[in-house]
Amino acid sequence: MADNSTLIRLTGLWRNESKAGDTFLAGSLSPSSKLLILPNGHKQKDSDPDYIAYLAPQEKKAEDQQQPAKQSRL
């Protein structure tokens, strides 16, 4: 493992559980994207990865969806 002084932190990850009961990790990368780390449910060989990282859009919070978009005036 690399020395901590050479590492670049991307995000913190939180352990979550899916509706199906599977454990996964998720963390925010930006206001518009998040990182998901999911177990590889299609692993067939030892050389296949145990987990797969996905970049996903951030879900809008309920309060953001209820407010009308602000219109800019010229």
C-alpha cells in the first residue's frame, strides 16, 4: 500500500444495504455524482473482481424536487 502522504482522497464511503439485503458502499464525489462499490454478482472465476465500482448520478432530494426552478432575468 502507498504511503498516506502520496494518496489522494476521493470521498468517504458508507456501508448500505439494498432492498434485496446485499451490502454495498456509497459516497458522494460531487454535487452531481456518487461512487458505488457493489459486490460482483457475476463472478465466475477467481481472477474476476470481487467488487465493481460504478459512477452514478446523485439522486435529487425531495426538497429539491418540490421547489420550482429559478428563472434568471437578463
